[in-house]
Amino acid sequence: MNNAAAPENRRDFTPLLGKSFLTPLYDRAIGIFTRENLWRQKIVEHLHLAPGDRVIDVGSGTGTLLKALMTDCPEAGLIGVEPDPAALAIARRKFGAGADLIKWHNGFLGNLELPKGWRPNKIVSSLVLHQVPLREKQAILETIETLLVPGGTVLIADYMKQDSHLMRALFRATVQSLDGVSDTQPSADGEVEKLFAEIFSEPRLLDRIPTVTGAISLWRGYKKGIAQ
Ligand SMILES: C[S@@+](CC[C@H](N)C(=O)[O-])C[C@H]1O[C@@H](n2cnc3c(N)ncnc32)[C@H](O)[C@@H]1O
């Protein structure tokens, strides 16, 4: 697939680790503090990619998940949606010559122009929703539902409900100290699960992984209206 980046970054976004100057440390920090291999591998397993699948990664960051997806199924079509040009540059470097096999959209999901005749049957997003305001969490989930083909699958891995004293304390001391409280607290209080259940059919918690930065939950749902 051709690369067709379309910069249109007039809206705000929270950088990878909350502050732009920390961006070069992102991959190392996620690797050390979030049990990254475990939850990324679970995403890959639950997505069941097959040749011909068309996948969007919302907030693709430094491209680590896209890399795992491409390794799992090189014949799947992949789009990375990412508003931060610094993150996108790291992602492209990570892919080297393979970067042009992915369509990179430097912007937001709502502004994504799909290639002609191309609609996603799978959409994934990891560690994005906790960083954005509540109304943006809802807008992203609703846009995902709209974009998916009938019967299409969504998988979200993120800091959602922190349901023990320990997880809440760890989340507060790490993620909230970097990303702030106003956008992250609704996630820690379980608001994303509520939105997810309203917007998608058959919402299912596949896993909840405790980490030293709080619990990361993996949820699956389907576009509404079509039985699986
Ligand atoms: C913590 S990083 C996660 C990156 C990547 N998904 C991963 O798993 O490593 C959050 C990413 O979401 C992006 N982002 C922030 N606001 C966004 C929005 N409204 N829509 C899409 N991506 C957004 C940020 O630029 C950042 O790259």
C-alpha cells in the first residue's frame, strides 16, 4: 500500500509519554514498565489476522504494534493513524524499507481518507484512549464503529478501570503523573468500558494485565447490528 501521509495537526494531542522531550524514551519505557510483550502478543493472537484483512491502528505511535501485526500476517493491509509527527518518524524508521507497505495517516481518525474501495474489517488501538478527553474517547469509539465493515472487530488495549487500591495507586504514581489527571481519571473510573458496551455489540473483556503502571485491559467488540 502506498504511503499517503496527510498532515493536519491543528488539534491538540498528548505526546507519547505526556511531554514531547520524553518521546525518544517511549519504546524503552513501555518495554520496561508495562509488560509490553505480553499484551501486544495477546492483541496479535486475538486479532487472528488473515490475508486480505484490512486493519487500522488508531494512535499507532512508534509503530511497535503495526510491526507485530505485519510480522504475524504480511498479507494484511495496514493503516497507522497518528497525529504526532515525531512518533510517526520513529515508526517509519522502525520499518526501514518496509515503511511504504503501510499507509501512514499523520492526523486523527476523523480526518482519515480511506483508499478507494478499502474499508477496515479490524480496528485496533493501544494505550491511546486513556490520554484523550472523555468526549474524544467517545468520538474515537463511535468513529471506529462507523468505519468498520458489517461484522467488523474492534480490539482496545488500554489503562481502563483500575479496580484495586494497588492498581489505582500505581496508575496515579506513573501514568497520571505524566499524562495528568483530567483525561486519565475517567478511564481509571471505568468510563471507557461503559462507552464500549454502548457502542459495540458483544463487548468482552479478554484480559486484564496488572503492571507496575496500573492494569491494562484488553476488550473486544463488534460493529453493531450483525450477529457473529
Ligand atoms: C501512549 S501512546 C501509544 C502509542 C501506541 N499505540 C502504542 O501502543 O505504543 C498514545 C498515542 O496516541 C496518540 N494520540 C493522542 N491523541 C490521539 C487522538 N485523538 N487520536 C489518535 N491518536 C492520538 C499520541 O500521539 C500517541 O502516539
